[in-house]
Amino acid sequence: MLIANYPGELSALLVAVFWTITALSFEMASKRVGSLAVNIIRLAFALVFLSVFSWFHRGVALPVDATTHAWLWLTISGLVGFVFGDYFLFHAYTLISSRIAMLIMTFVPPVTALLGWLVLGESMTLIHLAGMTLTVTGISLTIFGRENGSKKFRMLFSAKGVFYAFLGVLGQAGGLVLSKYGMQEYDAFAATQIRIIAGLIGFALIILMNGKFHLVRKAFQNSKAMLGITSGSFFGPFLGVSFSLLAIQLTTTGIASTLMAIVPILIIPPAALLFKQKVKLLDYIGAAISVGGVVLFFV
């Protein structure tokens, strides 16, 4: 009954769980073999997963029935979200950890709504600005603080990593808005295939232009990295992205984005357990405030 009444909302909650697993998996893999190799391999794996699923789900392995409109805008979405956004997000994983990067990614829903206002004509109010302020406050509580008895506040994490994470925010938000515009009523999993194909081509060009193919070859020789890439590909580009498109198709972009934004809270316990990260009470408070800001943004 719950599934029947709230399919979009439940899809969004599942996305939060999937992305938590994905972030931890890709952090581990990126630290071992580099973000560029992880990005292209995980997209290739995800395309295989989606093609097999699509064969059973729709009777065709590839999105050959997509309209020109869908191909055009979903391709652009894939380049913006996967290539631009994830390229910088994965770099951020190696510099500031997936836990902090995912906290900064709570800024995606406000930016998505801002872009929705600019591109799709959706409304913005003062309460939305208040929500954005809360989200920034929550992020700031975690990434700024005093260290070693100093009275001065400073950034506790790599400034470059934080900047990369914010570039990831722009990519994710832009990709989401473009996906909604390009997908319309088209199948969410097939739409994800188009985005992944675009991402694969984009990363392949980057690797070829920079002569980095040897990094991809070396990645396949690292068994622990490949385990992380495989699990991350299954729960991320395959299940996570597909269910995120399904969520925005079945409910509003705002509600879906809000529910998907709880990853920073979900990721704290496993990050502390698996990577032995020191988590302070203020980290929990910051994550809760940040997510609260996202919720307020969409009331």
C-alpha cells in the first residue's frame, strides 16, 4: 500500500541508500587507482548492467526507441552530470573523503531548484533562500572549525577538495534539470543508458587526449579497486541514477531531491567504521542542519 501510494518518494529514499554505498565504494577505488580510471570503468560496467536489465524489462538492450529530443538533452545531461560533475566529485573523494563530499552535495537540491527556476520557470520564495542559508550553515559547521587549540576558525579540509565538491554540485544539479527536461515520459532506465553512453564517450576523449589509457589498464590489475568499482557501478550509475530519474518522474523534483539528500547522515556511521574517520558530535549536527535546510527549501 505504501509503495503504491508513494512510489516516487520510496524510490528517492532507495537512491539515498544506493548513493551511500556508491560513495564509499568509489572513495576506496579512487584512492587506489585514480578517479579518471574509476569513472570510465564504472560507466562501462553500469552500461552492461542496464543493457541486460533493459533486455528483460523492455525487450531491447539499447535505447533505440528514444526520440531525437531525448537523445539530445539526455546526452547533454550525461556530459554535464557524469563527465563534468563526477570528474570533480571523484577528485574530491580523494582529497576530503566521500563523507565530506556528500555533505557538500546537500547543496544540490537548492542549486537544482535555482536552475529549475531559471530554466523550467519553477518558483522561488524567501523560505527557499532561508533553506539555502541553513544548508550552507550545516556544511560550514563541519568544514570550518578550530584546530590544535587555535582561537581562529579555519577550513579543516583541503580547499581544493571542497572547491571540487562544489563543482560536482553544479554538475549534478545541471544534469538533473536537463534529465527531467529531456526524459519527460520516457523510460527512466533507458534514459540513464543514454546519459551513460554520453559519459563514456566524454571520458574516453579525455583519456585519449591526455594519454592516460595505461591508468585504466592498471586499474583492472587491482582486485580491491575493481571490487569497489563493481559494487559502486551497480548501486550508483545503475540503480542509483536510474531510481533518481524514476523518482523525479513519479514525484516533484523538490521532494525527490530532498529525500535523496539524506546521504550525509546515512554515510557517517559506515565512514567512521570502514575508514576509521574521526566523527565529532558537530559533524552529526552539521549534517542534520544541512538536510533540514534542504527540507525547508521544498516545503
